[in-house]
Amino acid sequence: MAPPPPSRVSHPPHPPHSPAPTHNPQGHPAAYAIGTPTSTSRRTDRSVTLGHVACTGLLLDRTLLIPRSRVVPSTGESSMARLEPQDLSFAESAPFRADASITCPTSASAVFDVLKDHRRWVDWVGVGVTSVEPTSASEEGVGSTRTVTFLRVAKVEERFIAWEEPTLWAFTGTSFRPGILSKLVDRFQIEPLDEDNCRITYRMGADFPPLLRPFARIIIGQFARAANTALKRIRNEAVRRESQESG
């Protein structure tokens, strides 16, 4: 709808049945990548949204787990936690990643038109999105900005770092409330398969404040489930719009 370098903070010991992450040659923990849940997941019968993640983070933020140095004033009732802006390469190098992919029976342009229609996200995207507002003079292109609100309490401010119609659309987070993230990049790649079909591939790259890293895999898993839901809604909206135009 929905703007995540490797960590140098050591991770806590892993339970006996949970394999510890491997390390790269520089000694940094390897990235955790979570994709589409398997059919054996015990949570496939539950709808997990970004709003649930945000509300969980809000509770953690209120217990002062987020360093106050990362919080900057906002015009709202609560404060925004500043994120460290990233370039597009962070989608590949992020220590924590969530992936989702889906085929769509429309052109790539139809999907891109849905993605860039900021204000209409609230009509179809779900995952707790209640407001999407462009905040820059130009609403399109690299450098443009917007603010996305979840369940009226969680909020992320985003700046676009890639805008190549109709195949690439990506942004980095610049601030987040609650402060559950320290870095964020969301990337959408739309690959034309033929004139009438395409594939949408989503990648979220993220990092977390040190005290939240023990919970990172749980949070990333919820983001991945929400991404799968969002991609289905993007596909449905692209199909609906293209059908209207052809009819």
C-alpha cells in the first residue's frame, strides 16, 4: 500500500530447535528472508495485517524500548521515530527481508497505474491503511514523498527512490510511528510476461532498533503475510480497472 547495511549487534542465543543465523565473511549475521507462508503454517487461517504489527510496536514504544534520541517532534499527538533513508540497494543488503510474488492477468502498465494512484489505496489495499497523502509538489517520480496512515494511529513517511514506469516502483521510509523500524525500503517489480499478463514481485528490506531485533523475525513474518494479502488486492484492482476500460 504500504517505505527495512547489516546489523553489528549480536543476536541472543537461539532455542535448541531454531538454527542460528549463519555469518558472512565480515562476521555480520546473515539476513533473514521470509516469503509466502507454506500451507502447513498454523496461522494461514488468520488475517495478519500491517495494522496489527504497528499496534504491537506502539505498545513496545510506550514502554520506552525505542531510544529517545531517535524520536523527533511531529505535528500530531504522538511523535515520529526517524528512519535512516536508504537507496535501492538496501532491498538486497537489508539484514531482514520479506518477499511476496503473484501473477496478474493484466498488463504491467495496469498494475503500475494502481500503485501510483496514492489516494485510492484506501479503497482497495486493506492491511489497515486508512490514509495515503502525497506530501510533495510532484506526486510522481523519484524524490516525491507521501504519508501512509494505518488504523489512524500508526504512520510512515516515505520518499520514492525508484520510479520506472511500468516496471519498478520503490520508496524508503524516512520516519515511522511507532518506532519499530530503523531502516526501510519497499520495492515493487512488475515483469511483463506477455501483452496480457505480468508478475508482481515485492521485497521489503528492513532493520530494527537493537532492543527489537530479538523480535525481528516475528515482525517480518507478519509483514510478509500482509504483503501477500496486499498483492492479491493489487491484482484484483488492476483486473477491475482494466475490465472497465475494455468494457
